[in-house]
Amino acid sequence: MQSLEALTREASALATGPSTSLAKIPVVVVGAPDGGAAEREVARQLQICNGCRYCEGFCAVFPAMTRRLEFGTADVHFLANLCHNCGACLHACQYASPHEFAIDVPRAMARVRARTYAEYAWPRPLGRLYERNGLVLSMALALGLALFLALAAAMQQGLWGPHGGGNFYRIFPHNLLVSMFAPVFVFVVFALGMGVARFWRDVTPVTSGAPVSAPAAAEATHDALRLRYLDGGHGAGCNEADDRFTLARRRFHHLTFYGFMLCFAATSLGTVYHYALGQVAPYDLPSLPKLLGAVGGLMLCAGTAGLAWLRLRRNPAHVAAEQKPMDMGFIALLFLTSATGLLLWWTRGTHALPLMLCLHLGAVMALFVTLPYGKFAHGVFRVASLLRHAVERRQPSPIGALGD
């Protein structure tokens, strides 16, 4: 068993340059453009953290880290997706730059997380394309689809003018919309399922291999829904632009997530109204679909605007610069979807209805198409990691007392 002094000597050697110690870290990513350098850097930093353990109570990452002496590819992918990027460990670290160890766990983890979204994407080439050009691709896809729909509407009855008392099904029939969106929805569910299944298959053996129990599932669900690990480990919140703690990111995430879920519930309930109850859209207040959609849309607008503001102000040491296009692309599409949905409601009785409908449908379609390849995937992989962590922590430590 390595002593703290031995771990520190090895960490110093790793920090100052190549050595034979680097070969002991079994991290090789086949097909990665840099040969897995991002994963190796996380492994290097976590070996140093394992010798220090000052941040052991901050979040789920560090207790999980202490159950390991070496960090292979699957271990690194698991821990990177378990990390919520709160920044607390960096601001507390005595080995951060300008120290020669140059520890920056949040940024190193962020680089690996971005890698996992692309590597586990199905099909993989689409994930890599979105990783490099997320914002441009998102906006171009939304505008392109909106333009296509606008041309179709213009050929039928024009883009400006009264259309059936605000009934948008007279512009695009219900069955046509179902035929457009149903295949995309099925593809999204399948693609996300394929990606998370591969991720689960890889990380399960390195997280004890034990099956999921009811208590573990309940714990992971609780932690995911509350965003427990965005409290900085002490309840005061994350470090964003500086050393001050703030709960802003946790609150904006809650607004975004629950706003999205309310909008999804409104759509699902509208489907029930249409097929089971024979009540055809559009719906008005105080109908439940309209109420859920309006509240969800407002929450989604506020949450995504707040997240974009925080992302632009975030301390550069917390994030991977190459991940910004993916982050901003997803946030922009969510905001555009919710904002155009609210504007569609507002303009329903005006001549602007056809144009606004095309913009909204284009944004929704673009959001759906990119869900498996953008930042939405981080929620799926993070829940999977929280679940494996809840399972693993209920098992005896594989390295005995040193991991307790």
C-alpha cells in the first residue's frame, strides 16, 4: 500500500514531466484524437487528490475517488460525469496553479465529460460534429427548419394574415405534425438509450458490478432531482466567477429542468386530450395543458437565460473552453423553444401566427434532433453515474480501510 509520501513523490514526478510513472496509469482511449490525454490528466490529478483528501466531504466525486488507487478509462468517465462542476475543490486546493502540481479538477473533468458525450453518442460522427460546432449547428438547424416550414406555409396560404381564428392546425394539420415529430422523438429515445447503455456497460464493472437496489435508486433519484451536489458540499452553493459562494446555478438549473418537464407534461397531456377525450388544440386557460405550458415556458426562459449569463461570466479555470459551443448551443435552443412557444400563444389571434408557428416548430425540431449529442446528454449520464455511485457506496471498499 502506497504511503502519502510515496504518492506525493509520484505526483510531483507526473506534474513536472514524463516519467515511467505515467505508464502505470492504465488509460488508453482507442480512436481518440489525442490518445486519451484528457483522461490521463484526470488520472494524474486524482492520484494527487487521493494523497491529500482535503476535499473528501465536498461532493460525491471524492468519496468515490478514495475507493480507487488507480484510474482507468471507465473510472475516469464515471467520476467525470459524477462531477457537477461546482468549483469548490479548485478554490480550496493548495496544489492549484501556480503550484507545480497544477491541480484543476473542475476543468479536467469538464474536458472528459465533453469527450464522453461525443464518444458515447450514437451514431458517433454526429456527436463529434456537434461537439465542435454546437452553437452554430443548433442555430443553423433551427433557422433552416423554420425556413423550410415557412416556404411550405407560404405556398399554401401565405405567411401573414388571419388563419382560422388562431387554429394553427389549419396551417399545418395535426396528422402532418405527428408524422414529422413522432419519428424524430423515437430516434432521440433510441439514440440516447444506445449511448447510456454503452456508458452503463463500461462503468458498471468498475463500480462494484453490484445490481441496483431500491435504496440506491431512491438515493440517486433524490440527489438528481434536488441537484444536491450543486451546493458546494456545504450548502452555500458553487463558486462561479470568484471565491464567493452562490446558489444561482442550482436555482437556474432547477428552473430549466422543471420548466422543461412542465412543457413536456403539457405536450403529453395535450395528446391525451386529443386522442382520449376528443378535445382538439389549441387550448385556452384555464385548461391544464395551457397552464402547464405557460408556467413551464416562463420557467424555461428564466432558467436558460440565467444559465447563459452564468456561463459567460464563469471563471475560466472551471470550464473547458472547447465545451462552450456545446453548452451555448443547447441553452440557446431551449431558450428559443420556450420563447417562441410563448410568443406563439401571444400572437395566436394576429396576422403573425403563421410565421411564429414556423419559428417555434423549427426550434422544437432542432432541439429534438440535437438532444442525444448536446448538453442534454449530461443529465442522462450524470443520473447514471449517481445511480452507480449509490450502488457502489453500499458495497465494502475494495481497498479496505484506506478507502473508508
